[in-house]
Amino acid sequence: MRWCSLLLLAACDGSTSPAVDAPAADARSDASSDAASDVYQAFAVAGGLDRVVILKARGGACYAIVLRSPGTNTTPLVVPSGWELESAHARQPAAACNPGYAGPVANTVDATSVTGMVAWQQTAALPSSISALDVTLSFPSPPMWFPASERLVANDVPVQ
């Protein structure tokens, strides 16, 4: 199932916008050798349930965290008040996490554990920027195309 049908975004026709095609580079402060290849994006979707989708692309895979509001979070992931974790997963190819992606999704694996924190300044219903992100996704019996866990670390990721 495509993100656009899940999140009711207008880019379902397969077209892409410059904002989707040119995401912000990772602003993380750790010294990971892969940091330069990490690309982060965030999207907000207003509706009956508001959603914020945070994406990380590296190599041929992508990782997504979906938060929704209103909600009461009961997971180990620390999120802003009134928000909850809806889902987290990895996909292949890397573009498959973009809401406007119209191509086939080769693989999707749901995370079984999501820990860490997501923060933004709560001045409006939907954030304009993810101020801090430090999340670890864990996967059961992961396939060979991605690790058993993946850490997402970034600051000041603009929300589109």
C-alpha cells in the first residue's frame, strides 16, 4: 500500500515535488561513518487524526516513524504530549518511505520495538520542525537487507 493512500496526500499521481526530492541532510552530532549518507525528512498530515511521519533514508533502505494525535502514548518512545506512536517500519527501496512515492515497494518490515525520544516545540497543532530525534528501531529476525536495529538521530528537521 502506498503512503499517499495511507496518509491522503495529494502527490498520489506519481509526481514529485522539489521538497520530496531534495530532503534535508542529517544534522546529527555523532561521529558515525555513515552519518554523511543519512537523509532525514518529516511530513505533517492534518486530518481527523493528525500525523507526523519522520523518515530516514540510507543506501537502498528507509526507516519510518509515524506519530498521530490525538493519542495517549503507551510505548517506551517519548513523544510530545497528546501524541502517540502509530507505527514504525523499514522499507526497500529507500524512496518507498516518501509520501509521494508511486513505485513498487520491494520489502516492508515492521519494527517490534521503538525506544528513544522525538521532540518539537508545541506552538501549533502540527510542528514546523522536529527539534530533536533519537530513536532506535528494532526488528525481529531481520532480512539481510537491513540490520537488527537502526538508530535515527537528527536535530532541526523541517516538517513539510
